[in-house]
Amino acid sequence: MSKITKIDYELMVQESLRNVIKDTLKLVAKNGLPASHHFYLSFKTNYPGVDLPDFLREEYPDEITIVLQYEFWDLEVADNNFCVTLCFNDIHERLTIPFDAIVSFVDPSVKFGLQFTPVEVDPEPIKSLLVDEKKTSRKVSKSDGQGQTAPTDNVVALDAFRKK
């Protein structure tokens, strides 16, 4: 068992407040938006796990604000992220946004807002994983069920991403 050297209250509070957003979005996914509620969600577009169309990432390379009010579809809420379909230039686009990428959440109908410091992600494990995979890349054979083998060189180790 490791010894705790410091309690990170700020991180604990931010996680709790992100759960407010998660719980709110779960309610909306299940029941729709009540009364005049609507949300402005700002998030870091370059945060790992953010999935949005390339044209949006090019136009908003750092941060974007989306509005969940009249035209949004298929809101799905998971433990670490949410997905929603929005319309951009008359084209429906699916976005995936990790809760840790959110920098602000506002519901102006009730004058409620939250601001966050984005959770820092160390890109080094990702870079070192890619470098290590290139160095140790080897072809793995996989049987096709008829005694034939096919090389599979798209194997990626996920150990660097697992929580420890």
C-alpha cells in the first residue's frame, strides 16, 4: 500500500463537479430538456479522446463551445465521456467529449455555471508507446481456421493506458 503524501482537494472537488455535469446529461438523455433549460459546454478540442469532425478541429484548434438546446440528437452518457449528434452546416455530426476535456458548463436559464481546469494528460506514455512499438514491431501470425496464417502488424499494447 502506498503512503499518501497529500490530499488533492482541488482534484476531488473538480471530479465531484464533473459528476454534476454527468448526472445532468444522464437526466436529459433519459427525459429530455425540462422547461427552458439549455447548456453551453466548452471543451478542449485537442484533448485526448475528443472525437469531432476535422473541419471543426481546424476551425477551433484549442477550444469550442457547443449548445445543447433545440437541435441535438442521440445524447449518450458513459462513465468518462458523452456523445451527442449536432448539426453543422445542415450536416449531422457525431461528437464524443471526455468529461475531463470540459472547461466550462453553463445553464443560463437558471444562472448556473461551472468552470474547470482541464485534467492534465501526460503525452509521454503515448509517445513512448509508439516509439517502443516501432522498435519492437514484429509480425504475428494468426490462423484463418484453414491452416493458413496471415500477418497482423496492427497490434498495439494498451498497458501504458491502464490505471495502476
